[in-house]
Amino acid sequence: MFELKDKIVVITGAAGGLGRAFAQAFAVQGAKVVVCDKNYAGAQETAQMLDGMALEVDVTNEQSVEKMANEVLVAFGKIDILVNNAAIYATIQRKPFYELTEAEWDLVLDVNLKGVWLVSKAVCRSMRANKYGKIINISSATVMSGSPNWSHYVASKGGVIGLTRSMAKELGDFNINVNAIAPGFTLTEASLGLMENAANYGVDRGAIKRPSTMEDIVGTALYLASSAADFVTGQTIVVDGGKQFI
């Protein structure tokens, strides 16, 4: 579908779920995939499925992120594509913003927003030197409408959209495209565990009345990573079957 042969792709949060789906899809298109996750056993499992490289990384820790980027450069000499997928989602306890503790707020913002900044910062050095790169940040469609009792998550994903736009402006001269994907409620392992009858959640509100699958999100990532999107940057593509129109 999209020619990505021999592109070096770093994907964070790829031990399972949507990150694993991204990794498998990029490998099918011929890319060499580096599977990064704090869950190293899960990262190894993903990497073994597609003959990729597994690295343990804590996206909230600059030393860990720098080590990861250096290891990729030693192994492959470059980084072409980055998918910032690592995030806290299913384990978040929903509560009003005025009941959140500082620790709860900081944890979500650290992983979901600071992590995107740190990983992009480390990886884009190679991209800038090579005058080529694609950075794809995973946000959320809930930013467009808000979501009660989930303010730290919504704020973190809204920050990802703002960061994407600023990064695109700063990296354009280096031929680096930076875009975001904002998925709606998608049938991942994590989402299915959040509620009963998850497969029908929000389906009636969509223009396309079926649940979102991981394959729906993966297709957008492959497009943004390919030459077909060379003139697309600073954008947020909402992939939710038409629940949000912005």
C-alpha cells in the first residue's frame, strides 16, 4: 500500500495494543521497526513477531530516551520515522478535576505529553542531520469535545496537538513532517477492558456506524509516514468515523 522499504521506524508504547498494530503494519510495508516500551518483555514479544528490534525505554526519563535513540543510531545509522504512541490510558482513574491529586496529574502529563517532547527531541537530531523525517504523534478525539472526569488525560492529549503544530513549524526547514492522529474510541485490548459492551460504545453517534478498529488508525499512520504526505504537516487527523467534525 505504502512504500516504506528499509525505513527505520521507532514506535513507543509498542508492547501491545495499538502500538503493536502500528509495528506490524510498518513491518508489512518493508520498514525496519524498533519496538520501544517500558514493558520490555512485551516489546520483545512484538519484535519477535516481525523480526524487529526491542528496546526498553521510560519516555518520562531523558537519560532513558537518549540511550534508546543512541542505540537505534548505532544499529541502523539513522531514524526515518517516529510514532509517539506511548501513553497512560486504561489505568487512569476517572474523577472530577478538583479531586485529582498532584501526583495523578503529573503522572499522566509526564507520560502523555512530556514523553512526546523528550522522544521527539532525542530522535529529531538524526532527522535534522539527514534533512528527512516523519513524526507522528498520537492524540485523542476526546480533545475536540472534552470528557468529564478525565481532565488530565484530555489536557495531555490537547497538549500533544499544540506541540505537534509548534514542532512542525520548527522542523519544516529540515524536511521533517510532524502530524498528529486523534483516534476516537477504538477497540484495543485496553478499551475492551474499560466497560461492558465496549464494541457498541458511541457507534450511534458516528457518521459511519460501526466501531473503530486498530486497522482504521494504522492506515492513517502509514499514510502520514509515506511520501504521499510529504506536503502535510502540523495537522491533526481525527479518525473516529465522523463523531467529531472540526
